[in-house]
Amino acid sequence: MLKSKASQNAADQRNITRLRVLEHIRTEGSISRIDIASALQTSPATVTAATADLISAGLIKEIETEHQSKSAKRGRPRVLLQLDGGSYLIAGLKVARHMISVILADFEGNEVTSYKYPLDDVRMTPGAFVATIRTALDLACAQINATLNSLSGVSIGIAGLVDAERNFVHWSSSLTERNVDFSQFLETELPCPAFIENDANLVAKAEQLFGLGKGLKNFLVVTIEHGVGLGIVLDGKLYRGERGCGAEFGHTKVQLDGALCQCGQRGCLEAYVGDYALIREATVADQGTGTETVAEIHKNARSGDERAKSVLTRAGQMFGLGISNLINLFDPECIILSGTQMDLEHLYSDEVMARIRSGVVNVDTLLPEIKAHHWGDLMWAKGAAAYGIEQVSILKVKELATNAP
Amino acid sequence: MLKSKASQNAADQRNITRLRVLEHIRTEGSISRIDIASALQTSPATVTAATADLISAGLIKEIETEHQSKSAKRGRPRVLLQLDGGSYLIAGLKVARHMISVILADFEGNEVTSYKYPLDDVRMTPGAFVATIRTALDLACAQINATLNSLSGVSIGIAGLVDAERNFVHWSSSLTERNVDFSQFLETELPCPAFIENDANLVAKAEQLFGLGKGLKNFLVVTIEHGVGLGIVLDGKLYRGERGCGAEFGHTKVQLDGALCQCGQRGCLEAYVGDYALIREATVADQGTGTETVAEIHKNARSGDERAKSVLTRAGQMFGLGISNLINLFDPECIILSGTQMDLEHLYSDEVMARIRSGVVNVDTLLPEIKAHHWGDLMWAKGAAAYGIEQVSILKVKELATNAP
DNA sequence: CATATTTAATTCAGCGGGTAAAATATTTAC
DNA sequence: GTAAATATTTTACCCGCTGAATTAAATATG
């Protein structure tokens, strides 16, 4: 049922307004209509219309106004609006090498339950991939006596090159095949809309919607884990590059013909900062006596082991160089370093910050804020859930448009 | 005279449509209304309205339709539209260390005349700066028996940190002062609107409007000259960063604690690729026998001088590394290298391209196009003129909105 | 306690940009 | 010359947003 151009454009405009309102409510937590109008520079009448639509879609709800609250003013009290957390259940998945992590989240991004599903094979065929995801979802839903049908959206994060707009995976370390179009697979296997995205972009979405990037227009999210990832948010939108394969911060080169990276190239940042790089170096420093874990390297460094310290110091130097390059190129409002406490420890130090400062041109202007966000191991799955929540919001608003009275 | 919200938004919308039409005509050169409608996914009625406005503003004109041209089809012939080149005269200036270059261009970007005004002082006070610009403009106008009053816009390019939206210069190597607000200065000294921008951004604008970036959404322009500059065009718009000091490609670090750069930091790309870097290296290679020029280095390399060759080779290696990092981060449609024939010679070689390829992740996808654009020495001034043309377009369309019948 | 006052939210008529459809313009085909 | 084809313009209308008027819901006041 193709709509005419006129109603297309008009509906588009209206959806944009509704999404802007929804987004503002999400950012503010709870807010009255009149404040939305003034913040978005729009008229109260428009806000009334938009919020009515959003309420009827179950996306937001009114909460009881606190009478004579703070400033005991008279006049009709403001009715606060906030996300309607309970109305939709969203699943976020992260596919890692030996594990699928699942989070079921409510519409406000709160974790309802989580589940970890161990993986035998690092690489799967597309069919096995989708089937495994389905199984993991079933088990996660079972934990709260729900079924797949309770889900309003599923969002899947994987490492690799993903064209999120088409649910198309150019390449992923979790798949045996290249160039897989998941739009078919997912539609037949899952009873709700599903989305695939690059994992670093998902974390960026989580920071934007619920984390340290709330309300920011231009910021970068650097993820630290096995590798080094980057999510770029410009003008409030994820920047994915022309072919969907940008933001490969971990593989920017910090040394001409430098250390060998997993990707086969030399001098990648990841080859100095990734966990395998640390382990490789530490092993050499130990004269190859055994395979040390990253945790052990940290422990040894703390207890004064000069070789372990040196490994972490160089990682920090290279990391600082890379971050200062990001600032020199993007001049963002803020850079968020996302990872576990341990992964960030040696990368969010005074020495690294000093090196960043010394690598950014024009030191008299204030440096962009650099914040560390210490996540637990569900960081990626939570990111996926955040993306799912946003995508479901967009779908519900679109449905509104077509079902208009 | 403040307009109401309603007319503001509506007028905005309309201006956006008119600018989109104007932009498309500029990109296509000459095009009929029906083709504009189909290209912009809009209705013929809207195009009729928009083009009528643009014609009345003197921005575009109809050109004689060629009867039964190519395909001898019947039906009413298409009327081609194109920019109305003659209607406005725009000045573009580039302030360099010892010279101000001026271009007077028509509205289609064609050079009407050019003029070079030698500078005694590298650094000037803001007052002297504006006065000098005025003098240079006067002399340039005199060449075609025109006056300053003939100009519809003046665009000024300088090296440094510029907040173009406010005509505010945070810092420039051409000024004795920091944090200069030129909006006042220019308004009193010049009889027409004037704009200041960072010089690399201007070249990017020139590529977008009239050069190799025509019609592209996401591309990068790397300028090679004394230093290495970058202009970033994302989603069709210049990306300037949060504080207007992004795109400092020349000062991204390609070597930890590497060669000393003009900016005082170590390891900057520019410290390996800039002309002063080449001269410094070559002088060492010559055992300090004298100051070689870049042209001589090239000549020596061509005639087999291994030391000169080595200087250029390393510059190329570092440049290739930097470019591959840009691709890894931005994944652009295209990278345009802009400079003189000589400056680009050793940087647009097969060796450098091979190094770029070897530094970009995911080699199975096609590399973004890398094009060299060999400009003459008026590159920067032409860039300024391009920016001026765009700004004047925007102003004229805005005037239309307020003068509507 | 009744009423005035204040502020929030909603309703409603109208503006204005964009559209589809109709009308008009201008050509070639026959 | 007339019909057919194609481009452009005109016209009536749709729809989102707005300002103004209205309604709603609280406090202040005497």
C-alpha cells in the first residue's frame, strides 16, 4: 500500500517530531509537556499531539504529578512524562567467541534478566548462527516465564563489518561465510523485528541513550576488550562510513611497519593495546615461561614487576597517541572509554592523559572531556538492548503513522 | 522584526527545498525541471515554485532549449536551467605568509580575474589585516574596472583555527592576536557580506561545489603545501568539530616521540611530509651544505640521487600510513589529494598507493577512490571563492523568504 | 469557603509548504 | 492539420505546526 508523496513527507515530518519528543523524554528521564516544548523550541500544541500519539503507542506514560512540589507555586501542576518501561520487552545479544550473552531489558533500558549461552564453535554457518540465537533467546525468556512472543525486538551485536540498515554482514569473525544477508533468516526464525549491528556501535548507542553520552551531539566511544573498537556519534547520529566499515580505530596504524596484528597488518594500535598483544609481550618478557593472563600482568605490575609495568606503559603510550589523533581529527565534545575496570586501568591513567594532552594541537583550548565508563561483562549485550529499544521506538512510531485514525 | 514560529519553520523548510534545487543545478551543470523533480524525489509543482524563486533572485536562469536534440522525441521540450553566472561577483582571498591571493569569480565559479598582493609582515593586527584585505580587493577590482561595491560577497581563507559560523578566529599564524571576532571589523570595512574560514575547509568546499567532490556525500580533501591540511565532508556538510578545531590531519601522530614538528610536538605527519620537513632531511643528507628547495630535492631524486630519493620515500611512507588511517576511521567515498603537481608527485605514486592498501583493513572490499587534483597556485583563493558563492546563495535565498510577495 | 490568580494542557481555526490532478504549452508523428 | 507525447504551470487540497482561545487544576487570599 504505497502512500502518496504528500502524506509520505508530512508523515515523515510528524514522525521526526514524535521521535524528537520521545528522545528528549528519554534523555531527561521525566519531564512535563511545557518543558519539552521550550526545550525543543516548538509549540505546546505540537507537544500535546506528539505525546498523545506516543502514549497511545505505549511508548511513554504520565506519572503522578507531585502536588506543590519544590517551589509551592500555584497554577495547574505539570504532568510529568516518562518512558513506559513495562510496555515492551527487548532482547540484546552479544555474540563473542565462546559465549552468547543475552539481556532482556524493559523499555527504559533496565535489565530484566540476563543469560549466558556457551558456544562450542567460534565460527558458525548463518543458519546455525540464527538457530543458536533462537535457542539462547528461548532459554533467556524461560528464566522469566516468558516466550519469544513476549519480545518486541531483538538486537544482535557481533564483531565485524555490518551494514546495519540492511541487516547484512560483510564479514564477521563469528561466521563461516562472508556477505550474509540476515534479513531473510531473522524474519523466518524470530517472531519479532531483529537487528544486527557492529558491537562497538552498539556500545556507542548505549552511551548515547542511557550512558555518558546522553544529550551529546558529537562524541566518540572507544571500547576496550579483546580488541579496540570505536563508535562515532556525529550530530547525534551513528556515523558508519560509506560502506559501513569505518571506525576501525583498533587498526589505525601507530607505528610504521610495527608489531604484527591479528588482522595480518603491522603497526595497528590493537597490536599494542589488545589483550593478546599484552600477553604476547609479557610472554617474551618472561622468556616464554608460560601464558600469562592479562589479570596476572596487572597483578605483577602492581607488585613492582618492571617488565610487566613496561608492557602496560607502552600500551598506554600507544593508546594515548591514538586518542590524541582522534581528538585532532574529530574534535569531539567528549570521548568515552568503555570497558571493564581491569581493561581500562592502565589506559585511563594520569600518564596516558598527559600523553593525550601532549599530542593534541592547540593546547590552550580546553581538551575534550575524556571519561571512563566501567561496565560489567554485559556491556555489549546492554548496548545491543539499547539499540533494540531505539529501533523498536522507530518502528512503533512508524506504525502510528499508518494506523492514524 | 521577529517572525512567528510557524512562518519560521515553514520558511526554513522552503529555503531548504530551494537550496537543494540550487545545489542540484550547480552539481548537474544544466538540467530541466522535470529531471530535478525526479532526482530530488519531489513533485514538479514544487520544482516550478522553487526555480521561479531562484530565477527571480538572479541565482539561476533558463537557457535555450535545443529543439529535437538527441533523441528526437516529441512532446514539449525540456527547458534547461543553469546557474546565472553573471549576476553576482564573488571575491575569494587566501592569506598566506608573504602574499594575499585574490580571485574574483562569477557565480558559476569561473575566474574573472586574479591578483596577488605581496605582504611584508607575516603577522598582522586584526585592524591591519582587514585594511590590507580591503586594499588587495580594491586593486583586484580595479583590474576589471570594478569597485568593491560590485562584489556580492568576500570570502577569506587563512591557516588556523576558525569558527566560521561566527567569523571568529581562535588562532591564526597570520595574526598577532588570538581570539579575534572579525564580524564587526568586516562589516564596517567592506560593503558586502564577508566570511572567514580555515583554508583547508575552503578547498574542500571548492572540490564539493566545482571539483572532484561534486555530488559526493562523504569525502575527505587532503591539502598538500607548506603543511598538510584536511577538509572533512560528511553527509554533504563540512564537519568542523565541536570547537571548530578538528581535521588537524597534519598533526596526527604517525610516530611515537618522532620528528619535531613546527607546532612543537613530536611525530606529527607534517614533520615528515611538509615541505620544511623535506628540506630539513635533505639538508642533513647533504651534510648541511646548503638549503635545498623542494624542487631541487625532486630534481635530484629524479636524476638518481639516492639520498633525495630516500627523503621522498619516507615522506611517502608516512603519508600512506596517515591516509590509510583516515580510511580506516572515516570509510569515505573518496579521498581527494589537492595540491600543485610538484607537491603531489611523490605522494600520489604507486608505492604510496600500495602502502595505503596495505594499511586499510578488509582488503577484499574495494578501496575508496583516491584522486589527485593538481591545482595551480590559486587553489586556495579559488576555494575561498567557492565558499563565498555558497554563502551568497544562502543569503540570497533567505532574502527571498523575507521579501515574499 | 468562595473566588481570584496562576500556570499547564488542550482545542481550534488558520497558515503555508508540498502534492496530485487538471490544465496548459509546445513539440513531433502521421 | 490533427493526434499524441511530454514538460511545465495552475489549482484545489492535505497535513503538520502555530497562536489564540479555552479549559483544567492547582494555590493565594480574604
